[in-house]
Amino acid sequence: MKTVFAYRFRVPGYQAAAQLAFVVLFPGFVIYHYGVAAGWYPAFAGGLFGAAALVVALFGLTYVIANLVSRSGSMPLLEFAFLLFVAYLFVWTIGAGIAVKDRIYTIPAVMESFSTIIIWIAVYFVGVRMRMPKHYPGWMLASLVVAVLACFVHAIVMNDSFFGPFLMFSGAHGDAATGSTYQGIGRSVVVLAVLLASQQARFFGQLAVLAGAIIVLLALGSRAHFFVTVLLLVVHIVVFGFRGRNLFASLAAIGAFFIVGYFAASIFLEARAAEIFDLTLSTSWQARQEALREALRVIEANPLFGSFGHHLAESIGYAHNIISAWTEYGIVGFLLFIALMLYALGVSGYRVLFRRTCPPVWIIAFQFNLAALFLSLTSEPILASVFPALGWGFTVQALRGDRQGRTFPRPPLDQRSSISHVSVRERHNVWD
């Protein structure tokens, strides 16, 4: 009886901690750093994300250890694999740190790797324990989105430019030592967009949220997050646009996007994203290519173990893609990383593509897993990455929801009008 009593109160505590962590790590991160960049207050919390992730990781660590001890037999394979991978990274970091102990970059390399582990545990905890608001569309989520949009509008007005958000987060304002770059802000915008879209009852509303995020990211100048959101929008239309009553909304949305794109072409050509048409003129692209070549040289010299922290010894930096996992954690770490991402994407993709009824949590998991794979292939290193562990967390949450029967009845084909084919009330049953 005592165990059951404790369990009933422990779970809501984890949920509250995960939801508060989401607020701080994503929308709160944007609002905090915009205030710093605008000069409204000093960076009283430093960079915020690292310190907050450390606190959240403590909750995440107790959560996964409790699961491992209490119900290891019923633990989803993905969660077990995630714990195995984190354990591998932890042991590897200690061993590699000892192996390179005589080098000047040893301490920074070890700290950087441990920071990655902490961030992964933190965002995995957010994904696996966060529950969406019961009352559609969620006054707290809506308020946070409005606050973030207000920051972007203020930046546009203050700088008298559509690209005001880019100017605010490009280092020209605020404390350069603790201020976030536009990439960090772009990460939060994508996370907010995916979650807000999942709260929309109608297919057109879901497309509108993703399209709005694309406009925001265009103004922000975060190219990788801009293109990954475009990918999410296109996949959303392809996968769900021809189901049930979504066909008309899909065709209308495609027509609207082409019209808006035609008239906004001049703005796009002035944005950083337009460099995609001629990457040879992009200095950041050239630097990343040189870093990739250096990473490939490291792998060629030591294909089994790579070279832990090598990017800190040279000014070139790390490879901005999945190759960074090989150079940092060896071929085993590289293969484990790929296997986890592909498995999570396959599991969530199967549910989204082939299930006749698809709860919102599966769509969120699929979108985060797709974003993780796209970014790891194109622009994001393994170090301090967020989307892989976030996608794994939501996938495990969805798997547990299926096991516990948090699903809804399958309605007839002709009654499906939205992406998840359920009413708002049925949606709430999924998340409760």
C-alpha cells in the first residue's frame, strides 16, 4: 500500500518537473536570451541552457534508474538502448580523458563530452515525461508562443528590418560570452512549432503553425532549422494530406504556399538561407567543409577510436554532422548513434504511416526523429545535440502509451478529418 501511495505522487512530480524543464529549456531560453540581447537585464543565469539541463538531468537520472530497477523486464528496447549508449559515452569519456591526459585540451574535451551526456539525459526526460495540456490549445503553451513571437516582432521593429531577429542574435547585441546564437534560438523555435502543431485539431491549422515557424526561422537566419522545418512541412503534407478529409486543405495549403513563396522570393534571396544556391560563397560552409576533411583524416589515421577532443587542438573545429560521433567516440559510438536514430525513426515512422489511427505523441516523435536524422546528416554534430534524445524520449512515451492502452477507438474512414483522426476530446485522452 505504501509503495502504491508513493508511486501515485511520484509520477505527477516527474510530469511537473518535465513540463517546467520544457518551459525553461525552450521558450524560456528564447525569452531570456532576447532580454539579454536587448539590454533589458544582464545575463544573470549565464547561458541558462547548460545550468538548467544539469538540474533537469538529476530528475532524468533518478527516473531512468528507477525504471531500470523496478521494471527492467517491461522497459522498451529503445529506452534500454539509450541507457546503454549513455553508459558507453560515460565510460568512453573517462577512458579517453585518461588517454589524452597530457594534452592541453583534455579538461575542455572531457567537460564538453559530459555536457553532452547531461543535455541528452535532460531532454530525454522532457520527451518521455512531458504531457501536453489537457485544455486545448493549452493556455500556457499558447502564452509562451505569443511571448516568443513578441520578442521577434520587437526585434523587427527595433532594427527596422525583417531580419531584426538575426541581427539581435548574431553577436551584435548583448553579452557575447553568455548570449545565445541564432542556432540556439532556432532549435527552440522548431521544438515549439512541432508541439504547437500537434495541438491543432485541424490539418490546415497544423500546416499553418509549421509555415509560421518557417517565416520566423527565415527572419532568424538559422539555415539548418529553416530547412528542417520546410522538410517537416513537406512530409506532413505528403503523409497526411491525402487522408480522410484533408485533401482539400492540402491542395489549398499548397496553393497558398506557392503564392506566398512567389511574392516573398525577394525576401528569401536576401536571407542567409539563400546561400544554399551557391554554397561556395558561404564562408561558414567553407569552414565546415575544411572541418569535415580534417575529421575524415582523423578517421583514416585511427578508424577504431578516432581522436577524442581533436577539434579543440586545432582552430578548424569539429565536423558539423554525424561524422563527429566517429571522431569523438570511435566507430562503436558512431554505429550506436546511427542505430538509435534509425530505429527510433523506423518505429515512429511505421506508426505514423501504417496505423489507421495515430495519436499526436507519435507524430511528435516522428517529427523530432526525422529532424534529428536530417540535422545530423547536414549540419549538427553529436556534441550538445538536442533532437536525437528528445525524439527518443517522445518515442518511448508513445510506446508506453500504447502498452498502457492510452489510445482511442478507430473511427470509420469517412469520419477522419484531422491528422490524428480524432476529436479534441479524444486527443485529451491520449495525453492524460
